[in-house]
Amino acid sequence: MQWEAVIGLEVHVQLSTKSKIFSGASPAFGGAPNTQACPVDLGLPGVLPVLNAEAVRMAVMFGLAIGAEIHPYSVFDRKNYFYPDLPKGYQISQFAHPIVGPGTIDVQMENGETITVGITRAHLEEDAGKSLHTSYPGMTGIDLNRTGTPLLEVVTDPDLRSPEQAVAYFKQLHALVRYLKICDGNLAEGSMRCDANVSVRPLGAEELGERSEIKNINSFRFVEKAITFEIERQIDILESGGKVQRDTRLYDSDLNETRSMRTKELSDDYRYFPDPDLLPVHLTPEFIAEVKSSLPELPEARKTRFTTELKLSDYDATWLTGDPEVADYFEAVLATTDDAKLTANWIMGDASAALHRDDLEWIDCPVPATELGRLIVRIKDNTLSSKLAKTVFEALWAGEGTADEIIEARGLRQLSDSGALGDIIEKIILDNPHQVAQYRAGKNKVLGFFVGRVMKATQGKANPGRVNELLLELLGSWGQSKGAE
């Protein structure tokens, strides 16, 4: 039997506010355990939560960016469950009346196909604390610093059909929230975490199969591996005559498997009810219009500008706009070079390869955009050959100075003077009569031999284009003069 996977993702996006969603405590990452949880976060007697207006603005900004319905009326609810890292015994979330309603995100796959993923809703909520299972042998520690951190939970429709589609969507969402500057997107620090709902059904069937939810996956690679394993696990169960049990699972990256944590709860199990300490949120048309006017240029619009105004290929524009840091760096370099294609080639080639080699993010690129731009200008004005430019780039990467300083200090200026090159070429021609005879006999490939000898004689500093011109000129005249003799 052929099977079809049905996948939906719930992504928790940590909003980049300066304080938590209902208190003035800091949500910054890295504090000593239990030093950033105030009485409001802990729900101590006599305290009251106060909604962070910036979190509301960021949620509305996200909704507008995906063309979603923005609900002018939304309500905060208490989601009741008991776990050691939830000090109040409930989480403040949104259930029946979320702030962002249905919308869509278009996702471009690597094969060029575009899929449209429906967004069911996006709602605001507070984060829980964190259980530490490795710090104390035989015990579990509880760090409540994350308690009250503002989250926007983005829930998809069950529109994804493969692990590859799920990863592509997650990457697209990751880029979008960073374009909007509502989240730093740091997966290692938990700024975005993904829950994957996975089920399988016979190919062509309409009815959904029973699903399992894989919790708290925090990397693109693990999303793909966890979903792949879960699909295969469920197919094995069904083909063996068993039934998939609805449950909540964790992904063990060391063993590359999912394991059941508990039976999956339904919404009724959480006993949602409106939080009596928080008033409903009413958004005015003026507020929504103000947020809409503040939206930055979004990825698709930037891609269109790169293809229409800068005449880049669709592939180049897609690559450059997939990450806002890359797109910003590209435009900063372009401001110096005024050559979109050559700039794109260097960023997609040498710069990207060096970052990958040293395991760095674009924001940590050691070559300033202005200096990469100056390097490209030196290629355009024939100061540098492409080969010499790579040497200068590595020196820039190592922090040896500016592009022009490196060129002068290392003596890397390209040799283009016709007189000096002509003398070198004439000597090489005289020293290699056999190859000259081959060239005169019509073996044009031997020209590469002469180019190689010239580049060796000039330590790679000769202008390749000028070398070819002079070789053709001098070999031709040399042959004529020898024939006349």
C-alpha cells in the first residue's frame, strides 16, 4: 500500500521585546538560573499581569505580513496543567479568540515548486520554565528564567506532505520573522521551537489518520529527521495491522528516534477559561493601519526588486533574499561596486564558502561590506585579476587591513603594462620555438602553454586578458617576420 503523510507545524516564535509579556522582567538569554523570574512571572499572591503592548504590535505585524485576518477583539485564557516548570499551575495563552486569524505563506522548494501553506492562527502566550535533566545526577533542576517570555505560536493547517516541505516552511518562517525584526531566530537558544503533528493515511484517502505530536524540535535538520522517522514508524505500525495511538513524543537526536512522553491531551483537558486578571484586547483600525505602514520590505518584494531592477536571475535573487542578513550584506557591498552580478557571485561563492568553512553566521562575517566592495572594484578596474582577488579576500578575512593596503603591502597589483608584458612574452616566444611551430601549424590550444609561462614569469600578476591579446599579436607578427626571412 502507498501512504501519504499529513503534517502540520506549530512554531513558537520568541518575540524580541525588552521585557516579558506580562511583567517588567528581562527575557534575555543566558542569565544565571532563576535570576530573571519576578513575582508576576511566578504568580505569587497579590500580583497582577500587565500586557506588553510591544508584543501585541509584533503579533499584528506578523499577521499583516502573511495577509492574515487581524482580530480587533482577542482574549487571553488560562491553559491549566501541572508541571514542575509551570509555577502558576496554568499558562496564559489564547484559545477561542486569538489575535491573528487565517493567513497563508508561500514556500519555494529547492526544485522551484511553490507550495502555499495555510496558517490556521497565530496567538500570543507566555513561555514556561525549563527542566534541567543533566545538571544534577539523579534529580531534575528547574530554571524559571524563561517563565513569562513572550511567544507567538504560529499554527499551520495540515497542508504539508513531506519532511522536505516542512523544513522549507520552517526556513521560510524563520526568514520572515527576522525580516520583520520581531525575533532573532536563534534556534540554539530556543528563540524558535517547532512542534510537528504527523499522521499518515492511504494515498488518495480523505480522512486523516491518527496523529502524534513531536515536541520542541530546535533545528532544521532535526525537523526533517524527526518527521522522517515518525512517518516510517507509523507506516510500520499500520502495515503490521496495528493502530497508531495519539500521543506526545520527543525526538532523540543521538538515537535518531521519537519516543512517547505521554498520551496526547485534547483541548478539553486543559480546561481553558478567560483569564480574570486580563482584559480583552481591542485593536482600533487606526492602530492596525499604523502597524501596516511600518512593515519593512518583505522577502518576496525584495526578490522581485532584485530580478527587475538589478537584473539578477531568479536563482540568484532567491538565494540572496532567503536570509535578511545576506540580503542586507549584498546591498551594502553593491553600494560600493554598482555591479549586481559580480557582487552576487562573490557573496554566493567565496564569502559563503568561507563562512561555511569557519562555521560562522553572516552577521559575524569578518570582511566588512565596504571592503568586499572595494575588492570587487579593484577587479573591475583591472588592478586585480580574479586569482589575485582571492588572495586579497583571504587576507581581508584574516584581518590584515583594507583591500588597498593588502594590495600594496603584498605587491599584488596586476601587471597590465603593454611594454613590460611585451618584453616578457617576446622572450618566452624566442625560448620555445617548438611550441611556436605548433601554433603556426594551426594547433591553437598551445596558446594556453604560453599563457601559463607568462603567468609563471610574472608570479600570477599579469592581466590574463592583456596577455592573450599580446600573445595573439606577437605570435602572429613573429610568424610573419620569420616567414619573410
